[in-house]
Amino acid sequence: MTATVKELQSDHSRLFRLGKRSFVSVYPVLSRRAGGISVGVNLNLDRGCNFDCIYCQVDRKSPPAPSPVALRDLPGLVLEELSLLFDSVVEGAFFSTPPFDALPDSLRSVRDIAFSGDGEPTLSPVFSEVAEEVRRFVSERFPASSSPILRLITNGTGLFGEELRRRTEKIFLQAGPGEIWLKFDAATDPFYSRIDRSHIPLARMKEGLSEIVRDLPVTLQTMVLDFGEPGSPGAFVSDRAFWDPLLAQVATWCETGGKIREWHLYGVARPPALSGVRAVEDSRLLEWAKEASLRLSLPVKVFS
């Protein structure tokens, strides 16, 4: 792997320029897990989120810049920016422009359009509207055999409600190739409160996530990290006290009808806004992935 590829994987900036055009919502990144270019759709221009994860690259302490677009105009803007970006891919301009011009041929393809961005996408008032428009855009522009996957990367809270869950299922799972990547970072209160820092109680999160995994096929995603220097205030290590309850919860979901497609264990690749977050060694992730694969009989993938 070249240094350029590593640098691109560690840079998921929301800022993207194509010629003289500065994009507002759509941004391409090189994704480890997608295996190529992932085109992000950021609906949270106000950085709205109900989690404040310590590994997030978004600095929630500083106020966001005033939005250059009204909320009502965001659906149309997303489609305009997607069209411009994919036109540039077809015409060759995209992969001729730094830094993407340095990519090897194996990574020169757009793998997905991912709803992620600067906050929880399902919290956006225009989430369903934009997702429906993007699904229509994909179906009209691409043949089924070469269509990018439509992905939702979510903490799941917006899907606790039945109505939005049904609409999301239709858009992402029934209307074309798509996936839901569902966050599950910790199974005990001490780790959940330190890592995800949400006002939503862990018991409610487990209840809601249990409903989702029984109802929808999902990919679970778990960030594994250490924090702070050993012995310093607030420091912790993601050890067996972190891992054993997490594995036990996922096993319970699998044993009770959970529709978990695969499980991603991934380490820190991008500089978080909060200092003190430390990447774990590959050997820990690989050991846990092997243990989980044997117990769960589902693919467990490591991304370090």
C-alpha cells in the first residue's frame, strides 16, 4: 500500500472542489471498508447528532459555519452535486485530479454512495426525501450490474420508529443494491458513556438496536480504540472487559433471529477532534475477529 493511499484513507474531509465549484453536501473519500471511492452525502451541515463519539473527526465544541444552503434546497443541491461528480468520473477528470490521480487501478471506481457526514443522517428532516431522490438518481443513471451501492451509516436511533424504518428499508434494501451499516460500540455503561457520550441510555440503545437487527439485514460496525495514557485521568483500554460483553450481546442477537450480515471491527484511521484517542494494535483486532467468527458463524472483518 502506498503512502498516498494511506493518506487518502486518513483524510475524510467534507471539503471537495471540482474545478471552480466548491461542493456543499457531496464529498468523495477513499474508504477502507468500501474498497474504493465512497461518495458521501452530508445532510448534517449543522453537525446535528445525538452522539458525541470520542473518535469522531467532527469538532462539536466549535460552532458550524452558517449553512450556504436552505434546508428546503438541500435535496436539489445533492442531486446537482452527484451529477457533477459522476460526470467527472465518466469524463476522466475525477481520476486525473490530485489527490485521486495517484490511486492504483484497483481503487479507481466508485463503490458506494454513503449517507454519513457530520452527524446522524436519520436525524435530518430531509433524510427520507433526499434518500428517495438519490435512489431514483442511481436507478436512472446506472445499469443494475454496475450500480454503486446505496449505504446508510447510522447509529440506528432514527430507525427506532417504525415509520422511518419501513421507509428506509424500502429505499436502501428493496429498491436497489443497498446496505445499512449499524453502529454498536459498547455493551456496558462504562465503555458506552466514555466512547459514545450520548444522552440516550444504553438500555434504550440495546432495546432499539435489538428491534432493528431482528427486523432488517444489517452490517454491524464497532470502533475499537484505547484512550489516554495509561494511569492518566479518564484513560481506558478496550480489553476483555470491553470485548466479552460486546461479543455476548452480538451472539444473543444472532441466536434470537438477528439478521446480521457481517460484523466490522475497525480501528482509528482519521485524526479525531479529541486528543488522546489511540489506535489499537492489529493483533488485538485479528484475535477478536477470529474468536467472533468461530462463535457466530458470520463474517467478521478487520479494518485497521
